[in-house]
Amino acid sequence: MSFLMNNYLYNCLKYLFIKIIFMRKVVAIIRASKFEQVKEALAGAGINFFTYYEVRGFGMQKGEKKVYRGAVYDAGYIARYKLEILLSEEQVDSAVQAIQSTGKTGTIGDGKIYISPVEEVIRIRTGERGKDAV
Ligand SMILES: Nc1ncnc2c1ncn2[C@@H]1O[C@H](COP(=O)(O)OP(=O)(O)OP(=O)(O)O)[C@@H](O)[C@H]1O
Ligand SMILES: [Mg+2]
């Protein structure tokens, strides 16, 4: 019983700690065609910093076929951009909102956003850490 209680308490504290102390990494996989709009919406939300790369991948419908100029393309060959943004916890909602409102077409293949905790961020130039370094 006390073991269970300790375990429960430990998990609660761990969760709280992560929630309060950790920064966030927001990853978004978007249509390449939506990149400029997403970038502008993020800038509008005060987020002018991210890393991006061109990626390829498959979603749920990996057999999905698209017809383009008479040829059939597997959806896996549609170019997408992957954005990686380091943020403080308070900035996450506005980032998600900016990406979702501009990245959405409503058709399959619009992409994904996922969020994870980041233990530490360090600004190389100044040595600042944590939220100050975001
Ligand atoms: N579970 C996943 N893990 C990693 N990458 C993923 C995952 N799901 C989708 N992706 C990436 O996102 C891109 C777009 O996926 P897609 O939007 O088709 O996802 P979906 O879950 O099939 O949603 P939808 O039903 O809207 O098509 C993929 O090409 C792939 O790069
Ligand atoms: Mg899909």
C-alpha cells in the first residue's frame, strides 16, 4: 500500500516537474505548399525561430494514390516540410493554433503536430539556459 502511494506520489511530482520546468519541442509535418503561410502565421504569433527540413513519409493511407497529370503517385512521394520549434510551455498553444489554422486543407495528408518535453536548452552565445535560452 505504501509502495503504491509512494509510486503515485513520485509520478505526480515527476509530471508536475516536467510540466512546470521543462521546455517543449513542437514538431510539425506539413505540406510543402503550406510552408510560407505557416511561417507567416508563426511569425504573427511571435515565433520567428525554427528549424525545418524537407522530408518524405507515409501517413495512415500508405497505399493512397494521387493522380497528377495523368500519372499515379504514391502519397509517400509528396514533399513535406518538418518544422522543429523549441518553445516555453506558454507558447505551445499559439504555435499549434498558427500551424493548424494555416496548414489545414481538410483533405487527407495534411500532416501531424507532436509535442514533447525538453529537459534543457542552452544558448551557445551567452550560455543562458532554460526558458531564457528559447
Ligand atoms: N505516426 C506517424 N509517425 C511519424 N510520422 C508520421 C506519422 N503519421 C504521419 N506522419 C508523417 O506525416 C506525413 C503526413 O501524414 P498524414 O497527414 O497523411 O497522416 P494521417 O495520419 O494519415 O492523417 P490523414 O488521415 O489526414 O491523412 C507523412 O507523410 C509522414 O511523414
Ligand atoms: Mg494520410
